[in-house]
Amino acid sequence: MGVVLWGMKSPTPRTAARAAFLFCTLLGTAITALHGQALPSFTNASVHDPSIVKAGSEFWVFGSHMASARSTDLINWTQYSSSPTAGNPLAPNPSVEFSEGLTWAQTTTFWAPDVIQLADGKFYMYYCMCKGDQPLSALGVARADSIGGPYTNLGLMLKSGMYGQTSPDGTNYDAVRHPNAVDPDVFFDKAGKLWMIYGSYSGGIFIIELDPATGFQKPGQGYGKKLIGGNHSRIEGAFVLYSPESDYYYMFLSFGGLDAVGGYNIRVGRSRNPDGPYLDAAGTDLTTVQGNFSNDALIAPHGVKLMGNYQFLSVSGEPPGVVSRGYLSPGHNSAYYDPVSGKHFLVFHTRFVGRGEEHEVRVHQLVMNADEWLVATPHRYVGENLAPYQASQIPGEYKLINHGKATSSALVTSSVITLHADNSITGAASGTWALSADFDVTLTLGGVTYKGVFVKQWDDDNGVWVHTFSALSANGVAVWGSRVAKSSTPPATLTLEDRMAIYGNTLTFTVPKPNAAPGEVYSYALANGPAGATINLSTGVLSWKPLLSQIDTVFPVSVRVLNTSADDPAQTTYNFNVSATAATVVQRLDLDFSSVAGSGLRDASGQFTGLNARLPGTGASVAANDPNLTLNTGSGKLDLRTTRADLNGRTGLAANSSPGVALNTLGFSGSEDFSVTAVIRPLPALGDIDQAGVYVGNHSDSVTRAGTIVWGTTAERYSSHGQNGVDNGGRFFGFGFNGADGMTVTITRQAGVWRYFVDGVEWNPTSGTTFLNGRSDLVVGVFGMTPLNSNVKTLEIDSFSAVVATATPLLSTAEQWRVTHFAQIAGTGQAADTADADADGLPNLMEYAVGGNPRIDDSGTVAPVVAKTAGAGARLTLTFNRIADPALTYTVEASAMPSSGYAPIWTSTGVSNTAGPVTVTDTVDIAGGPRRFLRLRVDN
């Protein structure tokens, strides 16, 4: 809801607001300055259709499904509630408390609410519910003593969808011209009147006056007054914000559909009056704007479009390995004006490129341009303030986003332009730029003029502060620019010592600062590394808990470090390797299909493939020489032909192969950790609902799978659980997947947690997989299915591996050595570390450490040797052999008098323990005659 300073109107609002921006106190921000202090960090929350309200020192957002979250700084959010189930703190028993509305709407789903505090000090929640496939909806109000609830229902205000019956305006309900009673936003105008704007699709967006004493509508208004839409135009999520800076009411709207391919985008109109009419930048009265459900092009030209789908792409010269993030279908926003700082904020939910239908709350600052239109800053809010610019700060390369006016699922990606010191612009668009009034900018791009602002923001992709601009054209098109985050200083490259992790444990390692100069602040990013590895942006602490599938593999790691203390972010890249080992016996099957196996399933010509089982419930009619399999040893691949089958519906499974491995052949009994990975070469052109990947299950009626699926025309990464021939949750998790370069798919169960990876992208749909826990008869394998067409595709399986971490403790290399030489594991008796079975002066631990045989006097060949270098500056050296056991610690110690004790001069442990001869040189020059003794010590 809008926040108003009662009756306040500055005679020079823009000047007053500018002073507020420059000298305000930040809203509890996580940073204390743009440079030289802690870097921004975020804690995200998932609230769909977030409506913001401030209570005391906290901001709250309330959204659909009775989800809510709170924050003190608009940066870090704490989830407060998430679903309309019993125990929700907003309403302990929602289905009972709001039964009247749920019954009318024939649903169990709560849609977008709004909360406001009225004069009695209590908090009023305007809730709604809708059937969904028609505007059968109810909108009511509930009340609570505190903002966090519990809320007590006061009753329904409005209903819709009563076809053939009298509606609140006295005529029969007509969805083409009457509203859908959902998506309320309640606000006070500057005169103290209370209003509610609401509606979604159907007859459009309406506004109605409320009684501030009761919270209900004043009588005799029917549905109220229409502001925009009708004839099922895809317009919803209206929100009104009054700004004392401009004395305008701004009506925010969402055009399009809310899902990741729905093209949701945020628009705005403005009016001098709370109930309109609202105009857009072109002067169009939005009351006249309507289209129809199937033709967004009819409404697309109208309203100021603040943002839609976009993605800033990485640019050559920026830090390597940066994941280019982007928003999909940002929308159903609210907005907030802070009277202390003079800042305006846009609060909305968005989906993300590559993350399917996952959504989170985002906050961007809104800034007034010279024409008193609010423009949205390109990057999420981290506490930044507007500050005066010098013209010399602006020239450089910028990533340009032109949001256009379309409502489309298409992703707008950035192109590069250069703003030159002579005020010209070249590159993907040409024109001019001009700076005025501290931070105002006027751009001409392709002959179109845009007015906006410059502001320094945090580029979370690249982990650095950058200059940005946001501007609007006269017909309401937004353009954004974000400075390319590259340094004019060549990057430095340094090599660090390798690290080793133990499966089941987390490796943590702090990447050093390139320079410890006081006041310098660095941001860290993982440019390359194993799946699951993360690094803390501010501290440089790298964390990696290895997957079972990652054991015994060396992974190159690159960490890039930026010095964020200056405009030119000097860059250092650290390179090292990480690897993992296990403390228990790991059994694995690795197939590269470069040779014929000795057993297993046979291909079409009778060759053994090495795979030993099929998913039970599939392949019943497949011959022993499987016509769907072809082993190509020359090219090292297994061809798997798809069949017209579908696990979701149990169709065509008898002819589908789904080859794999029975995990019990690798020592699996039901409780152990396990992993399955398949590398599939470039994928063929899959069709609608075609799917391929990896599965785990004990039957086609009890299976989970991951890989890729084509939904319509778009390939996606996906995961799905199936029971009794029906999909059971966890389906989509990545739009825009490109399998042209192949894919690597992994499913693993680790410490009871199921994890799914496609080309290193992880989703964790644990819910729904517990039906497979505890089963000893699991089969893991690969599959390919084309449910809706008979166009056979061939999947080229490059390699396949199945791994089981048994409970049998893995013998250490020292234990294996004792078994070899003493036929026992424990270090007792003659096998004790301090024992010397062959009386050659080398105890067992030393024999082991230097590669000796404890049963043979081999002191002449393996004992450490002390020698003196010749000539001036003579020093003692100690030469010995070292074995590659990271559990050992080798220490060379020195002394001038053994009776006085020894001090270490050199040590080696962990991954430093590479095998081979080692010579250590003493630190003391004995040319002048001092006595000196060296010795080797080994600890296990």
C-alpha cells in the first residue's frame, strides 16, 4: 500500500528530494559505504505477489498462498510463512477461518492479499481466493492486533463469477466488463481517504472507496470505477503509490502471464487523483485500454514499461566464469516511499533464467527522472544512494538493455555500447548522452530520446560496483545501462597448493587476499570448480562437500578476486586443484564402451554392453539381443534408441529398454549412499514431450529421473518422480537448456538427501523421493522416450558410472602396509609404529615413511643420509625418500646440541607429500665451525 505524508506537498519537490537522497540515513542497509567497507550480502525469501507494508522498524511482504517475509533493510529477508496449512502464524487454521470465501470460489488456494494499518492501530488483511479457470472469486477482510497475526476473518466484501445472477452493480455478472474480485491493494490518499484498487484480467482493474472506520467499502458503489482493461485483457496486480516528490499517484500494473514463459512485465501510469484517470507517458488515458486474452499486442503499446524479461550477458574482458543472471516474468509488484530517506522502492517477485518456476522477492530502487516518471534501477537494491556525477566518470562501455513494449516470453539480452568523452555513443546503438543536475542523463539512441539518471550500483554478477543508468522514452520504453566490469590493468595469475577433501566432510579453504593494504576490499567469485563448490563473496572462504560421484577425480579450480576499492577493479586469478577420497570402501562400475564387456545386457548384434539390468516394468517384449542398443567400441559409445513410451501413464513400456545396473551388484543393501552419472553426447533434435536422462527406481511404477525434456518447443532440464504411473512432483527446473553440446546427468543420494545435476546445474526436489529409501533392489540407468511421436531418436551414451559407498571402512595406506608385511591391521606387537622387527635401527613408522621393508635390514638403502655441502657457506643436507600418504607429517629438525633438543626447519604433510626423493638444506652455515645435527621425524 502507498505511504503518505499527510497533506505534505513540497513547492519544489524534485530539489527537496535530491537533498534527501544525498544526505539521508540508509534504511538499515547491510553496507556502510560504497567502498572500503563490507560487501553486500543477501538473504532471499520466496513470496509470490509481494505486497509491502512497514510496521515499526520492519518491512513485511504478504503474498499468495499465505506466504510472508520480513526485513529491516529490504536486502535480507526472513521467511515468516509459506503455505495455507494448519499452523500458519497468519491464521492457524486457514481452511476454517476463511471457509466462506474458499467455498464460494471452489478452491483451496489463497491469492494475493494486502495488509494495511488503520486508525484503530490494528492491521487489516484484504485476502482473496479464485477458482482460477474462471473469475469465481471472493475478496474479504481479516483483522489482527499485530502485523504477524493471527488474523480473524471479518467477512467478505466482494464476490465475482456469479454468471446469470445479479452482481454488486445490479446487473447480471458479465466477466467481459465486470472485475475478477482478486488482487486488492488498499491505500490512503493524501487527503486521508481510503481506497482499494483490485482486479485481474476479466473486466479490468477497478477502484472503490472504503470506510476507514470499518475497513469495508462505502455503500452504493457496486464494483466501483474501472481504471483499465476489460474483455479478459491480461492485466492484473494493480498497486498505487503516492509520491510527495511529484504529487502524482502512480498505478503499477502487470501485463502478461505470471509463469516463466508468460512474459509478465511491470507497467505504470500516473494521475493527480487517486481514482484516475491514469495516463501513460504518451498521454493515453489508460481507461480506454483493453484487448483480449489471446492478443497481448492490443495492450502492449500502452503504459510505461519499467521492466520485463532481461539478462545482462558476460562481456569479453570481464572476470571469467561469471554466471550471467537474468529475470524472467518479473511482476505483481508493490511499491514503497520512505519519508525519511526520500527513496522510492519497487518490490516484486521474479523467476530467473535457468531456474524454471522458482521465484524470489526482489527490490529495486525507483528514481524520479526529469519528467517526474519513476525509473527502475538496473540492479537490485543494496543500500545505494544517488550522488553527484562528474562527466569524466561516465565514459566507458555499457551493457544496454532495451525493454521495449512487447509482452513476450522472449528474453531481452544485453548488447554493448560505448559512451565517449565527446558525448557521443557508438556500438550496438548510436547517439549522444548529456549529464545535467548532478545525476540526470539525457540519451539519444537511434533517434529516440530517453531521460533518466546515473547511479552507482552493485553488479552482483561480477561482484563489483559499477556505474549504471536507467531512462525512459516519451512513449514509455525503458533502457538500462550497466558499465562493463573489466579492468584496464592486466589480471595477475597465481598458483596455490592443491587441496584434498574426505567424502562426507566439507573442505573449507580461505583464498588469500592479493594485497593486505589497509582499506582495500575484495570480492571473490568461483570462476571454475566442481559442482557443489561455493565461495563467500566477502571472505574468500571456499566450501566444497564432495559428491560420491566426484571421488578420485581431480577438479581444476579458478577463483577470481577483484579489488573493489577503486573504479578500476584490479583482478587476480588463483588456480589450484581439489580432489576427494573416501574413508570407506567404494564400489563402482565405470563403462566407457570402448570394448566389449564380459557379461551383461546384449546389444542388437549380441555384444555384451556391461550394463546388467533394466528398470523393472520396462523391456518385457525386448529380445535378448536388444534392438534398441548398439555398442560402438570404435567410437566408444553406446547408442540407445528411443521408443514411444511414457512412465507417466504406463504406455509403451514393454518395448522400452531403460538399461542400467542393479545397485546390489555393487554391495548396495538399501541404506548406503550411491550415485549414478551418464555422459550423453550432443542430443538429437527432440520433439514435444521427448525426454532423456538418468533414472533410479525399483520399478517403472516407482522411479525418479532427471535429464532433459522438451515441453512444447523448449528444451528444459528437469527432474520428476513417478509412482503408480503418475508424475509425483519436482518436474521442471530449467528453461532454455541447450543439449547441442551434450549433457552430463547425475542423481545421487547422500546422507539421505537426493540431489540432481544436469550439466552442473542442481535442483534438490527431495520431497517425493522418500518412497525409494530403504529399498535394496534399486536399479540405476539411462532412458530415452518419445511419448507423443514415433520418430525414433538415437542417444549416444559416452560413459556411464554407478558408485556405492559401502559401510566397510577403507584401509588406510598404513594399514594396508601392515597387512602386507605383518598380516594384521592393528599397529600392535611387532607391527607397532615404534617396533623394529629387523633391528636395522629404523622403526616401522620410519620404514613405512621412506619405503622400507620392516622384515629386511635395508638401512643401507633407505635410511636418511646427512651430508655437508663443500666450499664456502657449507650447510648440512638431509636426503630421504618420501611416500605419498597425506596422513603423514614429515619434519626435518636441527640442533646445535642434541641434549638441548631439536627445532623444526622444514615440514611436509597432506597433498604436499608427493612420492620421491627429498633433500632438505639446513638453515645454518657451518663454514665457521659450529656443531650442527639434523634428523628426520615422521608422525602419523
